[in-house]
Amino acid sequence: MTSAHVFHRFTSARPPIATHGEGIYLFDAEGRRYVDACGGAAVSCLGHAHPEIAAAVAEQVAKLEYVHTGFFTSEAAEELADTMAEMSPGLERVWFTGSGSEAIEAALKLARQYHLERGDIGRSRVITRRQSYHGNTLGALAAGGSVWRRAPYEPLLIEVPEIDTCFEYRFAEPGETAEAYGRRAAQALDDEIVRLGPDTVIAFLAETIVGATAGAVPPAGDYLRQVRETCDRHGVLLILDEVMCGSGRTGTFLACEQYGVVPDILTLGKGLGAGYQPIGAVMCTSEVYDAVASGSGALKHGQTYNAHPVGCAAGLAVQRVIRRDRLLKRVCEAGEQLSNLLEARFANHPNVGDIRGVGLLRAIELVKDRATKAPFDPALALHQRAKEDAFERGLLIYPGGGTIDGRSGDHILLAPPYHVTDGELELIVDLLAKTLDSILPS
């Protein structure tokens, strides 16, 4: 049964009705099976229909479905916050939201209020990076560098200064080492802070690993450490967006753990609730929290569904399963296996320029010419054709266009569940290879 009243994402056609899921598979009303190799948008980190998560959600709904945080807290929120802080050395406080976009909005407000509480009222700018994505609400969209997402709404967006993202494959000079490029990319932040005036800058906002907009791009060399040092030197807060790459997706609870960096503020979402409930979070250091606690005593922000008990119960159940089943170890092992399979199949492919990522956040970038890294004509919309062809084969992938500058470039992102089997990884790569054979010019 389909409705004539749902405002679907694309108005030209109604998508199939998904009826149920099982592990890495989704099924539609026609009985077709799909291999969910991307978790929607890197959300379904424990696959579909996990009985323990479903039971935890049902139990919480039966016990306490909702309270407003202006009146109450809940056991689920308190316990999930304790669990997250325990897994995030240096980040002591957690503010729960309903989504990643909401988490970014709250993080930006918290960063501004931190400086206000300290009497530093002249700081009003947040520096971000081109080819970034931080969400689709207006504040988050303004802070993102996704050209095509921003374009229709530019008149509504505040001006946010941007620097180049750290993208070694695209922006390193020939022969430049990862370490040298990382230093050069990090220097751009220092230069921009000085240009704007250090006493005008609130924070630097960046994805630890660039997700949807450029396709699983990790930082090069000591980029993140140098960015951390630059922020400290100028009194600027460091906000890391781990909505996509956090919550275990890269093999550690926080991706920044792998780079030896603790931000002042960090955002989470997507895999935090594994899709079983909408939930996001802002984590911050004691210093940031104490500035508010010893000042006005309240974050000047709030939304109806902050710290929703059912969302927190889902997030807590997800973390319990990940811990019990040692799934972060599995993410590392499966991520290496996926990388090896992609290399074996595509390392010499004439139209695959780069294979990259960390853990189970992996991507391939499509190019017209491997030697020059020249992209395909954007008019071909290869990323969209790849999605459509893969879908017909029963494979769900997360493609992106405008990989290089918001207009040119195509990539395909993969983000399978943490307990993906070796056989399922082989199936994903086999189906992906058939899709590339089908859509790429011969």
C-alpha cells in the first residue's frame, strides 16, 4: 500500500516500501532483498532487527516514554552519559539531542556561550572547512562546506570563513609526504585565525574523518595535533564532528582517539543509536562545562526531545552489545578485510583513483584518468548512476558527487554493520564491481 500524501525525498517517484530487516539485509514489499552496505547514511551499525536493541526500546517505552528535561532526567540518560564519558577520556559532560544536525547547533551555541561566560564577548566567528558536511539545519548548513546543499539557501545562511579541508589525494603536491602535507594543511588554520584576528574566533569546526561530502577522507600526518596546538595557542575551541565517523565506526569509540587528540567539544549521532531511535549528542570537557556552571548556570539552548529516554535506552543497549561482543575489535578486522578486498579488485582499475578510509568507513573515488586524477564530467552524474545500478542489483551504497570542489568528482562510500561477516564483505565488493562495470564508460 502506498499513500498519495507523503512528501518523499524525490517527487518524481515513490520509493519501494521497506517491510523488514534482518542483519545486513533489508526487504521490500515485493519480496526483494537488499544488502545494506552503507547503513542508510552510516547509521545501522548493528544491522537490522537486533532483538536485544528492540527489546530495550520496548522496555523503556513501557516504563517511561518521555520526560521534559526542564523537569526530570532519566535513568537511561544518566547511564548512557556515564558510559560515554568512560569511553571518552577528557570529555566529561554529555548533552543529548535528537539528531546530528541538532548536535552541531547545540555545539556552536555552547562554544559561543563558553566565551561569553568568560567575558570574552568579541568572539563571533567559527572557522570551518570546504568540502565538509555538518548537517542540514540552517546553522549547521552555514557551517558546512557542501556547495550544492548550501546553494538554494545562501541568502538565509550566516557568513562562515572556510579553509581547505585536509585531503591528501586531491591537494598534496607531487612528491609531498603525508607529514609535510598535513603540516601545510594545518597551517591554513593558523593563517586564517591571524587574518580574522584571534580575539574574534570562537572555534574551529571539522570532521575528524570527512564523511559524505568527500568520502571517508582521513587526516594526513599530524594534521589534527597541529590543529589542536593552533587552537590552544589562540584561545580558540576545537569542535570535532564525529556524527558519521564516531560511535565506533572507525574501530575506537571516538575516531579522534586514533590521532591522540581531545577536542573541547565533540558531536555524535547516527551510529550512537544505530537507527533504532533518533539520538545525537554533544560531549565537552570539564573546562567548557565549568565555564557555564560557574557563570550563568545554564546553556541557553534546549529542544523538546533533548535526552529522550527511549533514544537514550537505545543508545545504551547499542553500547552494551558492542562491548559484550567486542565489536570494536571486529570493526578493525573487518575494516582491514574490506580494504584488502577493495584493493584486490580496484587497485589497478583505470577509473578508480583512490581507495581510502578507516575501520568500516571506506570509499573509492572514481576518476576519468588515474594518472592525472581528472574527474568525470559532472553531467554524467556517475555517483547517482552507481546508486541506481547497485540498487537494482540488491546493493545499497552511499554515493556522493562534487567530491573535489562541490561540483566535480564522484565517490562511493561504504559503511556496513560492525558485525559484518567476511562472506558479506566479499558479496558487497563483488556487487560493487558489477555496478562499476555497468556504469563506467568502456
